[in-house]
Amino acid sequence: MAKRGARKTKPVRRRPSTKKRNHQAHAPNSAIVVLSIVCLAFVTSILQRHIRGGELIEEFTRDMSPPDLSIKNYEQSSLSDIEVEVLNGCGVQGAAQQMTDYLRSRYIDVVKTENADHFDYATTLIVQRNEFMENSYKLAELLNISKQDTTRLMFQPDLSLAADITVIIGKDYKKIEPLKKFLSRQP
């Protein structure tokens, strides 16, 4: 029997854990903070650009004359029909490509660029591969090499090669004045 005067007690309801509730509440707050920082960065960037006056865009002038085309300059060049192979004989990485870029800027057709048989060439050589020695003289003049310098200007015919002239870059290639000037103007 139940005691008189005893109160009926209701079952006690437990509250959900506050730890679980805290994690759920922090996720949206964290996202809001991160997005606020990103928005603040954008606003700061826009204000800085506005204060500096924005980015200047150069005005284009309408030049009615047609630009000089490379093919036109190439056809007018007396060196355009010379086919050259460039070989890196000094071992400096990129030397053959630098020489190739220089020769192409002078409208010379470089058909091959690669390493030489060894990297012990002290001086840059111009080797004529067919009977037209005057092409070697033109190239020597372009590189400031004397026509009378037989140690640097050679005649070794080899009709099996695809090139008229072989340029073997030696350890002195940075002393070749025209190439030196060309490289100083490159970015």
C-alpha cells in the first residue's frame, strides 16, 4: 500500500549534454568568422586599389601603317638562306639555346640545337659544311670573328648534315660582343 501523504514523484528528465551543444554552436560561428575575414580582405584590397588610383591601362593608338612582318624581314636578310646547327661545346646549360635565339633574331635559320661531342671547346668555332665559304664569312662577321682566324673558322665538308654551317659554342661564348649585347637586353 501506498503511504499516505507521500507525494508522487515525476520521473526526472535529464538535460542534453552541454558538450554536444557547444560543438554544434561553434561550427556556424567559425564559418561566419572565416567568411568575415575573407570579406574584409576583399574590401581592403578594393580600397587600396581605389586610393592608389586604380591600375592604369595604356591607351592604344591607331597606327594605320601595317606592322613589319617577320617574313618580310627574313626575305630581305642576306643570311636567311643559311641553315645552321648550333652545338653546345662549353657545357653551360642553355648556352646553345641562347646562341640559337640570337641567330634567329638575325634571321638565320637554325635547324638543329644540341650538345657537341664533348664540352672542352675553349673557343667558339664556325665550321663550314658545304662549298659556300662566303656564308661562313657572313656568320663570322655577325659574331665579330675575324675571317682570317683559321683556328675558329674551319672548312670541313659534310654533305650528310642538314646544315650548311655548324656553330660549336666554346667557353668564350660570353665574350662574343654581339651575343653579349643581345643577352643583356633579354628579360
